[in-house]
Amino acid sequence: MAEEAETTPVVAEGGDAPAAEEPVVVKKEEVAALDPMTALKEVLTNALISDGLKRGLHEVVKVLDRETAHLCCLASDCNEPAYTRLVKGLCHQNNISLLMVPTGQELGEWCGICKIDEDGNPRKVRSCSAAAITNYGRESDALTFLLNYMKKNAKAQ
């Protein structure tokens, strides 16, 4: 991280004159370059924390049909064509953005369908073919990046 030192005058007790110059360290966070999958991972985590994440076919289809979903994720390696057609069709019909995730294992890990060991590493990751976000949670740079990415791709199609 980059650090900058600033000096601010310190006022002595009982007077208005500065007593001494005291350095203040201001830390500037480095903004990591975001790609769509990294941003999606952070957005899914925030949605999970705020109870705005639906996982699995039954839950996803319910929120897509009610048009309460803001975003839907589908695993590219889903091997059930009817499942894929249903989710894609509901997203298209209700104008809900659809993002394709490379594998169901990744989507399952990002959605929290796994156990976390003492070191913070995921283990016993279960596959998830579909997930939908009904509440993004807190605002973040990743959310802004992802929304802009989806708008740009929607115009291209």
C-alpha cells in the first residue's frame, strides 16, 4: 500500500499557537483491477451476507417468475438442457440480466455452499448450477463495475 505523510499543526493547551508538527500517516488503498468474475464473487458474497441470494433451481425459478431478481448466474457446465433453457427463458422474458459462470463448483463456492477450514480455505464445495440476487447488499466498487459491465454487454447483444 502506498503511504503519504502529512503534517498537521498541534495546538498547545490553553493557547492558539501551534506547539509542534506531528506527522499523520494517510494510507491510500490500491484499487485492484476488476474482471467480471472477481466482481461477481464479491457481489455474491455481499448478497449472501444481506440474505439476498437464492441458490438452486427451485429458489431461482421462484424469484425469476416473480420478477424480484436483479441478476441471475448460471453455470456453463450445467449438463441438463431443460434446466438451462428454463433459466435462460425466464431471464429473457422478465428482462433480468444473466451471467454465465465457468463452472458450478466455482458458483457453489462463491454462493457459500461449502465448508471453510481453519485457514479460511473452502473445502467440501458443492456444485451450484444457478443463483439469483434479490438484494445486492452494500454498495461497492465491484457492484458498480458489474452493473456497468452488464449494461455494456446488453447493448452489444
